Amino acid sequence: MADNSTVLTQIDTKKRILDAAERLFARNGFQGTSMRAITGEAKANLAAVNYHFGTKEALLEAVFERRLVPLNKTRTDRLEAVRDSARSEARRPSARDVLRAFIEPTIAFAVSKEGAGDFPTLIGRAIIDPDDAVRKIFLRHVGPVFHLLIDALREALPELSAHALFWRVHFTIGAMGHTCHIRTMAETMQTTGKPHGLPDGVAAACDAEAMTEMLMNFVSAGMEA
Amino acid sequence: MADNSTVLTQIDTKKRILDAAERLFARNGFQGTSMRAITGEAKANLAAVNYHFGTKEALLEAVFERRLVPLNKTRTDRLEAVRDSARSEARRPSARDVLRAFIEPTIAFAVSKEGAGDFPTLIGRAIIDPDDAVRKIFLRHVGPVFHLLIDALREALPELSAHALFWRVHFTIGAMGHTCHIRTMAETMQTTGKPHGLPDGVAAACDAEAMTEMLMNFVSAGMEA
DNA sequence: GTCTATAGATTGATAGAC
DNA sequence: GTCTATCAATCTATAGAC
């Protein structure tokens, strides 16, 4: 039986690799991140990735799974709570409540106690990453929640055609994904120059709560247009 | 002096490489596209890329420049027409007109006579691509137009804070970029399965004109919320 | 479990014949 | 201008000592 220090080192290595991979995948993309960059940042040996995770793609899967399982549980619970609440009061759910149930936990992840600061950015990237591996893994995890979101919005806006609903959901996803992405860009942009049109300091502009409210107002109005 | 056949072959090779690069960069990303994949699809020799363009990054620059120069001219003209028209009538431009002046030419590029079907997708990708080379080149070309868009929207919505305007423009860009991206995904998804919630045939859902109207309604409502 | 060393494949780019 | 051949670097992944 291994002593404590060995076990702790093992766990730490795995976690350090996951953290570094999350950060680098979010910032540079899947194809843009080499295993050497990951192990370099994680202060781990190159072979440790393959030992602990098997392949680079399996590492990506592990990065997604660590965050997405609890996040999807939260989003699913909140979406079903909105539906149940409306049903028990014999009314339709409001589109705004449905959108909030989906968006708020997603962005709030940025300031969670877990310190998962880079994961929302990774979600933003995954939504639009053209790499098949990224999209396949992401869709497998997020597909059911996405389906639930569409169903709830269909209840909220029954007069909206399926065609229009489909696109409006994707506009929402696009705006949300881009928001997560901009947030990371803004951090690195302090050295290279301000984003076009950014008025105040970066910190103020990227405050998660204020950003969520802005996004909520925007997509709620668009959804109910 | 070279005879006609030689000149034509040269031009054709350059054009075939540009077309193939545009298509593959849009579909697989900059880092996800090898020079061998490009020359393979263009039926050109591997060394032809370096001969005609110098480097892979210079090729990307050429791909952007070919489309972005005329597209930006159109967008700039239309944005200034909206401002001038409002100014001559001593009224504020409407946010909807400003947004249409920016969005319509962007998406309409998909069905242009040039057959630039993949370039809107490339724009969608460039907006969110994490690769520094991609972002640098793209921002250099699109920065001035982007600045003009923000200025025009500031005139249209003077009561909106600079902070809110900044984010709403980025929500709009995100929705538009994602829309261009989904459009390509939907094409390739006919084999792998429908996107979640897609109601009708792919062709109907991706009709450029209808898509533009959907997007216009969505972002106009969000912008004026 | 962690390390060194390296296999095996692929990449961007170039030299030189034609 | 186009081709073959190849360099040098990089990549993922693995074998084997410790």
C-alpha cells in the first residue's frame, strides 16, 4: 500500500495536467495545444499524460467531463424547476426564466469556488471549434441539456415556429459562446491593446454578474421579438 | 514574354490554391489545415504555395484580402450611407438600419456571384479563432469597419452606456459568427445527423435571405432592449 | 508512477533539376 | 513555374530503466 505522499503526488499530477490542459485548450484550441505545452505548464513529465489519460483526445474528454457533469446537472435541475413551477401554476414558463436557467450557471462557473476560470472559455470554444474530436465529445455531453432547453423554450413560446426557434436558440448560443471567448481575450489584450470600443477597464467590463445581466437582456429581447 | 497558356496556368494555380485554402481554413481552421491538404485539393504541387505566397501565414493573409477588401468597401459605404441619410434629415439613424448595413452584406456574400460560399464561414471562424496569426490579420482588416459600426450605433442609441453598447455589439458579432459557422456545419451534418432541434430540411433552414431576416430581428430587438 | 530515450508520422519550408 | 526529393523541426505515443 502506497504511503500518503505518493498518493498525493499522483493525484496532484493528474489534477495539474487537467488544469493546464483546460487552460491551454481554452486559450489556444485543441489542435493548437501540444502535449509538451501541457506537461510543461503542469510541471509534469511528457509521458505522464499518456500514462494517466491514454491519449490527447482522452485527456480532452476528461477535461470536459470534470466540469460538464456537475454543470449539466445544475442546468438540467434549473430548467426542470422552471418547467415544473410553471406547470404547477397552470401557466407557460417565461422565455426569460428558461434562458436564465441555462445561461446563468454557465457563466457563473467563471467565479465558482472550484476556480474553474478557464472552463467557460473552453465551452465557448467547444461550441464553435471545427475539430471533429472536440465537437463530438462536446455534443455528447451537452446534447441532452440542449434538447431540454429547446423543449422548454417551445413551451414558453408556442406561437414561434420551430424554424425560428431553432435559429434564435443558435443566436443565443453564439452570443453566449462569443461572450465567454471575449472574456479571455480581454485578459490577454491588456498588453496588446484594448478591444475595439471597450470603454472602461477590462476588469469592470468582464465582471461575470454584470455580463450575465447584459447577455440576459439581449437574448431575452431577441427571443421574444 | 510568356505565351497565353503559361500565364493562364499560373493564374489558375494561384486561384485554385486560394479557393482550396479558403474552403479548408473555413472548415478545419488554420492550424487544422496542412499545406499538403491545400495543394492536394487544389491539384497543385506542394512547393507551389511557397512559390506563390511565401508562407502559410501569407497565404491566409491573401485569402482574407481577396474577399475582405471588397466586402469592407460595401459595408463601409452602407454604414456611411445610413449615417449621411439620417444626418441630412436631421434625425438619428435607426439601430436596425445600422445593423442591416453591417450584417446583410456579410451574409449575402454567401450567395454572391463570386461563389465565395466558404468565406462567410471563414469570417465566422476568424472572429473566434484563438490562433494569434488569424486574429491579427483579421483584426487589421476588419478593425476600421468595426469601429465605424460602433460609432454609428452610438449615434443610433445615445442613451445606451458605452459599456452596454460594447457588449451588445459583441453579442451581435457572436450571434452572426455562429450563424455563419452553423451554416457550414449543417451542410456536413447531413451525413452525421441533424443538428439538435433542426425542424425542416437543411436547405430551407440555411437559406441565406431567411437567415439574415431571423438574425436581423433577433439582434435588433436585443440592441434596442 | 516517473523518468529518459526514441520510434514513427507529419509538418512547413527549401534546394535544384527541368 | 512546376516538379522531385529532402531537410529540420515538431508532434503523439510508447518502450523500458529506475
